[in-house]
Amino acid sequence: MISVIIPAYNEEATIRRCLLALSSQTVPRSSYELIVVDGNSRDRTREIAAEYADLVFIQESERVPGARNDGFARAKYDIVATTDADSIAAPDWIEQIISSFKDPRVVLAFGPVTAIEDTKKNRRYVLLFDILMGFGAATRLYYYTLGCNTIFRYKTLKQAGFYKVMDAGDDLEVATRMRKEGKVVFNSSMKVGFDFRRYEQYGFWQTIFEWYWIVLSGGVSKKFTYTKKEYKTPKSNGKIMHPELQEK
């Protein structure tokens, strides 16, 4: 049984497609729960989420890692997964999670991303992510996990201290601690569609620069922040993955 945690903030344009994908998996819906942790949105995010999720509540802790931790605290099951409110999980995502945790030694599993909007630019972004993930997993020098596609064994995550509440770098930081607790696996078949609107709106290199600045500042910076940053959903310029899930 699996608990899926979805932090959200002003995501009325994307939350429905996210939850539709999560509600239409290749395993029975009764085998997992969906928990939306809302950052006190000003739009219809909670209202839409309530149509699909088993639990929707306003977060109590700070930042996105804090929202994930709030969700873990309410989770019913031993395997806890995180994804983003603007992401689209593949139809067999939950099935792949189950497969990843058949080995009782596994404490963390993560997978690759695909581009929700299939453009040449986004394919280059995906290629970069694939290289970073693949190299880290193969060499075990680091684990380049992303919050949209990371899964934990709850008991071990609790022992490790959950996510450190920071603005950026929290995914890599928690993976560094979890690898000391047990086995980490990269499942290349466990895919999630990633929304690259942040890169479109603010620019790829600017976004990367801000991320590194925050990480090198210890995870929190007065100069840059990702906390409750709002992103526009641009008009489509390419083929959309799962068009049936898009908001009309």
C-alpha cells in the first residue's frame, strides 16, 4: 500500500490533470491513497483536489519540504511517494513503485522525467536530467532525485529525520542521508511527466543559477527563493503528453 504526497500552491490550472493521472493507474485505486497538502492557495486548488484526493489539508510547516513532511505525518501506509501538482505520472507509476520496493533492503527509489510538452528545448532539458541521474546512479557518487518522482520506505525516512526544510537542494540532501540507511535504486521505467514552465518563464540558466545560489547558501537565501513562487502555464508549442488530462 502506498501514500502519495502532492504539495500544491495556486495550481488550479494543473492539479486536475495531475490527480486524474494518479487516479487512473494500472493498479486498483484502493491500493494507494492521494494526499494533497495545500499552501493556503488563493484559487480553486483545494476545491479541485477534493474531487480526487483522499485527503486535502492546509500545510502547517514552512516551504515545500515542510509540506511533504506534513503529508508524511498523515500518511497511512509504509511506502510514501512524492510528486508535484504540475506533474503527470505515467499510467504504471504506482505499479513501478511496487516493483521497486519488492526488495526489503530498498529504502529509497527514484525515476526519470519526461517532458509534458514535447518540444526540442524540453527534450534537451530531459536529456540533461537523464545524464545527471544516470551518471549519479551508475557511479553512486550522488543520487540526483527530484521531488516529483521520489519514493521512500516510511519507517526508514522517519529514522533519518524526514526532509530538511530548505528552499532548494532538499531532494539531494535527503538522498544523501537515506543512502546510509539502506539500498537506493534508480528505476528507469518509473516515469513522471515534468512541467518545464519554470524554465520557460524565468529562463533555464537563470533558474539553474538561482538553484545553485540557494544550495551553496545552505538551502535558504535572502536573495532568491522558490517558496510560493507562482508560475504561468504557457500556451502549448508542442505535442502534449496525455492530452485527455489537460484542463479544458
